[in-house]
Amino acid sequence: MKYFLFFLISLTNFFLFSQVEKQSNTNKEPNNNVAPSVNGKFNSVNNSNSTYLGTQPVATDSVQFKNDAKVSKAKQNKDQATRKSENTEKKSSQLNSTYSNYSSVQKKAKTQSTQRSPTEEQQSQINQLAEDMITIDPNSVEANIGYYEAGNYDIKRSSYIDNASKISPNHPDVLKYKVANAIILQDTAEAKVNLNAMAAQQVLTPEIQLYGQDIVQSACGNSILITHGFMDNYGATFSQINNTAHCDHDLTIVSLDFLQSETYREVLKQKGYQLPTNEKVDVVYLKDFCEKNEEKKIALSMTIPKPYLEPLVPKLSPFGIVFEYRASPERTFNEVEYCWNEKLNKKSIRGYSSPTSNSLAANYLPAMFYLLNYYRDTGQLKKQAEMEGEIEFVKQKAGLLQKKKGY
């Protein structure tokens, strides 16, 4: 119990986030085979002047008319091309400006530390800007992605992400939302195809894939794994669908992000989960969800922001790189140690050196401190020294050394 109490105290200081008709001229040439007459009479072909006269061009207005028409047509085509180019540039400028504003509002909505759902003001802005983009250019990939995204995973907007896919099938956001839409509709085969496409294009990087593997390995023994954002949700789902991590029983991955979808919530209800009545997915929603489903055994991703986890601290204990939600800890130190040494690849710690791996590495710290205290209190000095060295390495890698001691 004293190790758990120490963990609770240190836990409150930790949490890393989270695309002109041709005009034909039919003027006929005059017949120049007949020579003009002298004194008003036509000369015969034997007239001595006929040869000379028959070879001269006839001065009429038709030649000048043809030249003028060509010049006029060329000018018309040039003017049309200029107007088309100007309209295209204007449309592009309008779309870029609107998309920039849209992205700014979406970023603020997605990086809130206390809720996944946009605020009412943010949702109103998002809706209007998404409508504007569709009005400006309904055939642009940005407009179609934006309109789908603005619906917060509303499957009624699936046609827009399909439109975007026809325009740019390998666009990272197209693949991301095709995966989301497939998961919500329980289409595992479609989700797998697009997850693998994301992996092939390095959108789902090896670091994220391996981290997702460790999340699933850590969550085995639970019925629910709650995720928060892209890396933990897509990484864990990729691992689960491709069987790079295997659990002895079913593990349901519940995405706080996807919970904004009415269809997704209905699917979970059909699986027997109790859901809060509040439609806004926030700190209160998570607490209510955990309380309603506690008997099913819940694991929470450590990428979930601190404000979500603080109300749950009394019932949280680290296991691998998840927090298990229990009325009281069930795992023994031997199980925690076995998970650490035998089940986790821990590639985010020493396998990669990248901003992604650096940020993910810190999520291994709670279990590391948990084990350190055990080694210290049981006099296992060699293991204690090894763990102290690893903790310092991870803290330096994650940029935590300048912070106060502990978490």
C-alpha cells in the first residue's frame, strides 16, 4: 500500500500529453480566270493582257475581313483565358484564406485539455467556415475534408470523405478519416486497408506503431482501453487489427475522440457499455463513463491529459504504459515487473531518437518509479541503480530535467 500511496503523490505532478468553339470563315475566293475588259467588254483568254491580269490578286474587302476576324478571335481567346485565370486565382485565394481560418479554430478545439468536443462558439465557427469552403470550391479536397471533419464523425457526412478520397486518395487526413469512419461503422477490413496505407506512407510512423503495441500489451487483462488522440488510438488500433499485440480475451478500444459520434455511442451501447447522458465529451464525461463501467475493468492511455485523470487518481495505478482503474490495485509487483521486462518493447525509450519517441518516452515513467521504489525498499540495489539510470535517461530524452523533481 505504501508504494501505491507514493505513486498517487508523484502522479499528480506527471502527465505528458497528448481543373471556344472554333469559328470557321466561309468567304469564297473570286474567280480570277476571267480577265477584265477594256471599254467595258471582257477580253478573251487570248487577249494579250489576260496572262498578266489573271495572275494578280483581286483587291476586295474579304481578305482584310478574314485578318480582322483572326485578330479579334485571338484577342477574345486571350481575354477569356485571362478572366479564367483571374477567377481561378481568386477562388484559390478565397479557399486558402477560409481554410486557414478553419484550421485555426479546429486546432484550438482539438487541443483543449478538458474536453474533446468543440465549444458552442467553436462549433458555430467551424460549421460556417466548412459551409463557406464547400460554396467556394465543392471539388477541392480541403473543402470536402473540412465538411466531414466539422460533423464530428457524423456518418451522414461519409460522402464528403469519399469525395475527398477520389480527389486525393493518399492525403493523410483522407486516410485518417476513412479509418475513423470504418471503425465507427464496424468495418474492420476497410479500417485495416487504410491503416496499412497510413503506415506505408509513414503517417503512422514506426514509433507510433510500436508504442501502440505496448499500449495493447499493457491493457491486456482489461475489457476496455480508453484512448484520447491520434497516436494512442491509431497506434493501438493498428496493433490490434494487425495482431502485433495479442490479448487472451477481447479488448475494446474506446476513443474519446470518436465518442462525439452518435453512431459510435450506439455501437458501444449495443456491446453492453453504459454511457453518460451528457453529449459533450469532457472531463466529467470520462469520470461518469468510468464509474458506470468499473466492473468491466478499464485501462486508460497515459496520453490522456492531466485534467481528465485528476478526478480518477484515487483509483488509478500504473501498469506498463496504461493506468488501470480499480477500486483497489489488483496487480502484484511481480506482475508489474513481468510486464515491464517481458511484454513491452520499450522502443520509444532507446529504439528511436525523434520528437515523437521523445514525447512518448515519458509515458513509461510512472511504472518505472513504481518499480524503483519496490527495488529500493526490498534492497535490490543492482536493479535499483539500473532503474535510476533509465529514469534519468528518459527524463532527459523527454525534456523533463528542467522541471521540478518527481513528475
